[in-house]
Amino acid sequence: MPATESDVRAAGGAINNSSVPKHEQLRSIILRLAKEELAPGDRLPSERALMDAYGVSRITVRAAIGRLVTEGHLVRAPGKGTFVADSAIQSTLHLASFTQEMEGRGLTASTVVLTAEQSAAPEDTAEALGLAPGTDAIHLRRLRLADGRPVSVDDAWYHPVHAAGLLGIDLTGSVYKALATEFGHQIDRARQTVRAEGAPSDIGVLLGTGTGAPILFFNRVSYSGELPIEHARSWYRSDRYALSMEVRL
């Protein structure tokens, strides 16, 4: 919902002629409004409303909002306005299923199964899983959500022998948990690369970002001991999911 004039007043604060630039003062006020008075997806007051409320120029308003957009607190939608950004799920680099990761952050994970079939594995997948070219493997493509909001699209292939029977279980839950409890293959390590890219058109539709929006692309091969079990490609909304890590000398 859009912010009202009372929301602007509730943000409090005043712009003064101190040594702190006016656009920085306004940035702090708008950030407090976004964090304390509004919810993700709410629209910010118009530039005119902010100018009138704080007695500043349009240049000052645009500088403050532009900084908050760059920092990821706000998002612009051409022709619609400026909105409070979703809070990104902060993930450390560790091995866990999507379901486990979301539940660990107090979020409700859910899944829409888009594809569940056995078909010829792509060439790079066959190589990753140690299969002969053209061999059938188990293919799952799923849309993953946290508290009902799209976070990722997972396109994964599983070894036809080590994960045999996978298509016969409930695929809306944790596949990693099922591999361990029902098939005796605990996923205990993985090789993974992550890069930023523009959302392909089909991914943009599923995630609700639109084509070309910045997303995180994961390419992972997962193992149980020395056995390759899974080759997965995943696309994550970069405004709802972020990687954090500790780096030491």
C-alpha cells in the first residue's frame, strides 16, 4: 500500500543547516520510514510529498532516494513509483536444503513442482553424474518460496541408480532429507559456482522479476561420499537472497 502523509510525519526528523548534507539527513529519515512504518512492497511518498514535508529541493529528494536504491533498501518501478525492498535472506556458504535453510530462519518453505520426469540428461549433467551420454536421469524443476514469496527456481538432475524411486515420493519437501532417510545417501559435500546474471525470460516470469533483472545463478554438483547424486542449476532473486561469508587470512 502507498505511504500516506501521516506516514511521512510519523517518520519524524527535520532537515537543518548542519554540517551533514541535506540529502544524507533525508536519507536517514526515509530509511527510518521504510524500516519502521512501512512494509516490504509499500510505496514511498511521492517526491512532491517529501519536498513539501521537509522543505527540500527535488534534487535533494532524488539524491536521498537514489542512495537508498543503490543500497538495496528501496526499488524503483518505472511509471509506478518507489517501493520498500524485500529484506534479503542472508545465507552463509554451507550445505543445506532450501527447506532446512528457510526453516532455520523462521520462514515457511513451500514448493511448486514444475517438472518431475525421467529423461535424457544434458551432456554436462551426464558428465557430472558419471553417466554415459544420452543416459536417462531423474529431472526435477521446482519453484521454491519462503512465506509464499518466490525465492528461487531449482532445475536439478539426480542419478538414476543412486536416487532410483525419487519420483515416487512427495517432491514438495526436502529432497536432501529424502535422499538420506529413504535412499541412504546423505549429501555431505558439493562443488558449487555462483555468478550474477540477468534473469532469462522463463525464470523472470516464475520469480516475478521480469526478464534481465539481476539474479544469482548457482551451478552445483552434490555428493554422498564419492557418489555424485545431484547436478543442480538454481536461480535466486538477488533482492530476496544474499550470500554472506567470513574471510580470514
